[in-house]
Amino acid sequence: MKLKGFVLAFAFLFWTGSVSYAIEENIPKIDDVDNKKEEIYIDNATYKMYKKVSDDDRIIRAIEAMKGTLGDYSRRAILGDNLSEKPIKVEFRDLAQINEAYKDFDALGWKYKEKLYIFINIKHQDAPKEALASILSHEALHQDELNSINEETYCWTLEAAVWNNFTEQNPSLEEISHPLVARENTIKRLFIKGNYTDKYIRKSVLSNAGYQTLPSRSPGFEDEDL
């Protein structure tokens, strides 16, 4: 770890390439669920576990939606299987209150006194749970103060793959008018354009003004081919 020792396995029947980032092998396919229903059943024991992460039911539903998907590694990281060995706190937040420079960010991973946090821009509090699950899959992988081009490329690629799976199960998700859905659709297009690899996502990361000072590598993301 970060994710060293794992191998990315995008579970697509049409897979024709390889990507060098890392989710556990043998990740189960997305369960057959009725994605048109915003409410999903969560048993009491699981709900209590999720309450350690967030008091917001919208976030809890999004985390539950990650179960059994390509984002399940991130779900387990949120629950405590991460470098801090503690649950990651997740909440909606006006990011400008943290720093004016963050006001337009969609989400932010944060570490403070050995605790990990994910702050989702408050403008996304009414986003579909699947879009929230996709961005959480990304942010849960930022688990220390270090970052890199490789790390961001991996995180964006995973986010695109998770959203791609959700929209394969329920294509109508792509038609929802919401800024977070627009983000997910954009990175999904890059993912597909690159033949389901990180090719064009990496180019986008490299051209992103916010990433210009990042090194190529960070712990757990030392090589393009892990």
C-alpha cells in the first residue's frame, strides 16, 4: 500500500488491454440491483458499521452501493482497511471553508492527525448514489500526504471503471442532469476512448493545472506497471 501487491482487474467481458493499477483480483461483478430505486436495504449491523463513517444516509447508501463492485476495495478502505487502520470519515462540506482554492473541487481526501477524511462538495449532496460511490472509490485511495501522477491516474481510472459498471447496469444514469454525473460521464468517455485503459485519462491528468507540481511516483504507485 498504498495498493502495492495488488493487481487491477477490470471485470469487463470486452476487456482487451491492461491497466497497471490495483484492485484485488477476483472482484465480484456488480450485483443485479434495481438502480432506479434510490433506497436500498441495509441490515442493522451493516448500518451501524457505516455510522462510524458518516451520519448522512445519502453517503451511507452510496457506500453500500459500492459493495460487490469494482469499488469494493475502496469501500473496505473507508470502513477501516487503510493505512490509518481506522474508518475514514466522510461528509458533505463547503470546501471553500477549508480553503478558497478548493471551492470548485468535487471532493477532497484529507489527513489530519493520523485520521483520514473525505469531504464531498456540498453541491453534490443530491447526486445519485452511484455517482457518489464512483467518486468515493477514487478518494478512498488517497491515504497519506503524498500524491503523484501515477496515483491520480489510477484513482481517476478506477472512478471511470466503477461508473462504467454502474451505467452498464442502468444506462439511464448517464441521462441524469447533475454536475457530478457530468463529471463521471466525461471520465468514462476518456476511459472508453482509451479502449478501457488509462491512456487518455493519464493524458488528462498530465495536462491538469492542479497536478503540475506532482512527482511521477508516490509510495505504492512507484511504477506505471505495478
